[in-house]
Amino acid sequence: MPSPNHDDRGGSAIDMLVLHYTGMKTAEAALARLCDPAAKVSAHYTVDEDGTVYVHVPEARRAWHAGVSSWAGETDINARSIGIELVNPGHEFGYRDFADAQIETLIALCHGILLRHPIPSLRVLGHSDVAPARKEDPGELFPWERLARAGIGLWPKGLASDLGPEALGRYGYDPDAPQDKLIMAFQRHFRPKKLDGRWDGECGRLLSGLLRLIGPASGA
């Protein structure tokens, strides 16, 4: 299902993978919007709940999926990323678990993308990671740990730490975003069982574990 909503990457290398949920009532509505020139939004792929993959934009082109966003000081996330939408009504229309068939297909799709592009594990992110003030997707029900076990993205082992939320910028989060939104985005990705927007010792230990995984990239 090709979308007309794309343009040139402007010479940027592809080094990010950003995952979303569609956040619309039906898959049909989401697919129609992603392919509507008036909507001016798109993604490279959509994965339906039954595992069907829809291809919208060639990977060499910039799809319009991240919007106003930032990671590790970079703001044109679309220019350097592949965007994948997962059919799910989202928090507004009845957020639900992601189907097994959908996640199995997503893992296979991501493996292919990671073979084609040198995307570091720390740059496999959710929309809420790169736009914490605006977005919640793919949300706390998304199985990030399952993807990490399959070699896609990172999952931390907690380390003794007294790190505060100001250290989120060392991982890549936008330090200028509202702190409560940053904490919620971090919790949605790495501590989904307790979403309270409050920084605590467990959050500090998880962040410390992530910074240990990425090593010198963290500035630690």
C-alpha cells in the first residue's frame, strides 16, 4: 500500500528504528490515513494484528512518522530512521495487548532492517522515547523485553545506583522535555509495570544498567 507521503533523506544515514502504534479505531482507518496525501503522515511499514505487513515507503526515502522529536541531540528523526506502525487502537480507543502473530512478524521485519542498516541497539526506540511530551506509543503493553531477547534493542539489568532523572539525557532522552513526561516515557519502555511518573531507586538502577550497556556512548 504505497504512500505518497515521503521525501529525500537529505544525505542522512539510517541509524534509528522507531516503533509506533496506529492509535486509530480500525486498521482500515489507519492504513487510509497513512496513504492519504492530505494527512501528510506515513511510515515505512505497518504490521497488522494478524501479522500482515503493509509496505508504504521505500527504506531509502524519508517517511513522515516521528514529527517533532529528538534523540541524543538530533531533531530530524525522520531523516535518519525507519518507522514501523503496529495496528493497535492505542490509549484513546481501547489499548490492548499486541498479538503474538503481530510481534513475531515485527521481530522478523526488524531483523531484516537491522541487517540492511547499521542501527545500534540503543537506537531502537518508541515514539514516546523521541517525543515524550507528545506521544505515549507504543506504550506500556509493548513487549520491549521480548524484542531485546531476540536481539532488537536493549533491556537493562539493574545496577546499584543513585542516578536521578537528570541522567536520562546521557541515554539520549531530550533534557529539555518536561521531566515528568521524560520519566513516564522511560517507565513505559523499561519499567512498564509501574507507571507513576515518579523517579525512584528502581528507575535509577535500570538507567544505570542501560548506561553500562552502552558504555562510552553514555559519557559515563
